[in-house]
Amino acid sequence: MASTDKAARRAKFEGAWNAIRDELLAHFKSCGMPQEAQEWYSRNLDYNVPGGKLNRGMSVVDTSEILLGRKLTDKEYLQAAVLGWGVELLQAFFLVSDDLMDSSITRRGQPCWYRVPKIGFIAMNDSFMLEAAIFHLMKVHFKKEPYYVDLLELFHETTYQTEMGQLIDLITAPEDDVDLNRFSLKKHSLIVIYKTAFYSFYLPVALAMLFCRIPTSYTLPSSPEPVAPYEVAKDILLPLGEYFQVQDDFLDFSGVPAQIGKVGTDIVDNKCSWCINTALAYATLEQRKILDGNYGVKPTEEEKEQAKKMAAGKNGEEQGYLGEAEKRVKKVFEDIGLREKYAEYEEGVFTKLNQMIDNIDEGAPGQQGVLKKQIFISFLGKIYRRQK
């Protein structure tokens, strides 16, 4: 039943995208853009925006309904969906440009946009257009709303924060220059919070809060101190986003392709992941030497050929054959008890987040204009002990 409901919600959200996309293309055409450019922009939107899980965008709609305590009207739904698709456009802008910076090969099971024939470095301008589309949509749909400037500032600030995180990541862990001395758990936390948590977790909720007219401060009879709901939300959602990324890092090491839908590549790609940073914090001198000598080392041509043969022998399925260097790194991870340390981390953060959620004061039963625990309970429920 729940999966059917989720499928229906997704279908409705995607239906809103069709209207939003048509609106963007109509505006583009009205600017006198030639047919060739119209087709290019249309393909850019279709290829890069709607193909993901859509969790970020749909969270705006879900959070709005929790805050209002009811289903949205058709007009409200479209506005909330525009905000949600604004988050998805921002995500698309980040991914298209990030893939170019990282020389990535595939994204969401298809070639990265810049690798599509005839696209190349034009992808950089295409990414700018995806970002600019957000602000065009905000102007069309929210110019008359009292929180219009707040929306603009929120999108701009979140974009800046994400770009800060991207910079730290790029200079800390370049794929072709391995130096584990640059890594630390503190650095990992900073990268994750700025590069992922702000736009993936705080942004959708803060957009819904603005849309539902949640003020920046309010007082409740049960508390002498005024509540700052946006700060309360941020204090919960940033650690939640960090937990989500730590999970991702751990699954990259521990999960198999059939489970997580991909082959883990963090070790060979020199990623500044939670796994390597935790290993560095606990490694003996001998284990540190192994990590220094093998982390970020690509498989040899011979190992790649062996991987192809193994894949061919398994009905062409990708098996994630490990090179010798990656095997050595994984053995150190196992020897320091990374699985146990992750389980301990997960339970600790789950307990802490639940305590923070419990401390939210919702005021009187059914009171409007205040923060609701269910927003955060819902997020945490989707993440806790996920396996993919």
C-alpha cells in the first residue's frame, strides 16, 4: 500500500514537471530563440532534471502538508511543486558541472551530459541555464508573495554553501594526487555538511516552511524563550544529512552491486569518505603504510581484463572485481573493525537525533504556524538502517 502511495505521489510530482518544463520552453521560445536552441534546451531539461529519485523535490510537498496538517489545494500543490522542482533543477546544475569537473563517465545509468555526442564543454553553459531556470520560476510564481525575497536568498545562500563544500572536496581529494595527510574526520564532516546536507536536507524543509508562512521566531506558552524554528530545523537536518552521507560511504565499502545498484568506487577514486577517515584515526603505523601505498590506486590493465572475464561469466552482470590494491585497503578496514564502528556511530546518531526531535515544542494540539516533529521523524525513518 505504501509503495503504491509513493508511486502515485511521484507520478503527480512528475506531472507537475511536465507543466513546469513546458512553461520554461515557452518562455525560451518567446525570447526569440531559434528552433535549434529550443531543441537543445528541451533536451538539456529532459536529460538532466527528472531522472533521479526526486526525494529532495518531493520533500517540499510532503513537508508542506505536514506543516499545514492537510492535503494541498491544486493551486498550493503547483506552487509547492515549483519549489520542489527548483531543488531538482539546483541538483541538476550541481551534477552536470560536477561530472565535468570530475571527468565522470556515467550518471543515473546513462552517459554524463558532457559525454553525450556534440555536447562537450557546452555542458557548462547548460548547467548555468538549469540554475537560472530556478530564478525565472521563482519570479513567475512567487513575485507577489511576501516571502519572495526569502526564497531567493535561500536558494542563493544554499548554492554558495554547496560550492564551498565542492571546493574543499576538490582540493582535498583530487583523483590523481593521493595524499592521505589532507584527510581527517573533521574535514570529511565539513565537506559533507556544505556539499550535501544544506541543499539535500535543509533546503527542501526551509522552502516548505517559507511557503507555509512559518515565521523566523515565535513564542509558545510552554516556553519562556522564543523559538527560532529555522535554526531548530537546521540543527537537526545538517547532522541528519551528514548521517545520510556517512551511510552512503559505508555502503560503498560494504554493499554489493545487487544491493546498492552500483559498484563501490570510493577507494580507487581517492574519495575523502567516512571509511578512510575512520581507518586513518585508528590505524597502526603498519596499517597506515598499507593505506598510504594502496588508497586511490587504480586497477591494472590485467586486473581490468580479469574483471571483464568474470562479468562475462555472470551473464554480463557487473561483479565489482577488486584490484589487489583495493583488496589490501578493504582488509585494513575489516581489521580495524569498521563495520562495528559504523554500527556504533549509527546507533549514537540515531539516539541523538531522536532526542532533538523529541525536544521540539509543537505548542497546543493542531496549532498552526509552528514546527512539527513529524517532518524530522519522516526523514529519519527513511534513512535509518537503509541498505541501498
